[in-house]
Amino acid sequence: MSLWQIFRWPLVVGLLCLIGLITGLVSDDWGDHLAAIGLGLPVLLSAWFGWRRPRA
């Protein structure tokens, strides 16, 4: 596996979170919605993959 294949999705999620943080700080109206999506995405992904993990 290459380094890009390993870190591709964490970088995408981190970039979306950064965009959400920046738009939440500097814009109103539509920016608030974009910030909620960008900051809620890591929470939703964590919940999704946490529930999918098989229990021992």
C-alpha cells in the first residue's frame, strides 16, 4: 500500500473539518450550514465506523 492510499481519506476528512472551522468563523447564513456539515462529518463517521466494528 502506498502512503497516499493510507492517508487519503483522513486528509479529506481533515480538510473538510478545516473548511467547516474557517467558514464558521468568517461567514454567516450559508456559512453556518457549511460549518455544521464540515464539523459534523467527523462525528458521523466516527459513530458509523464505531457501530460497524464487530464486538468480541
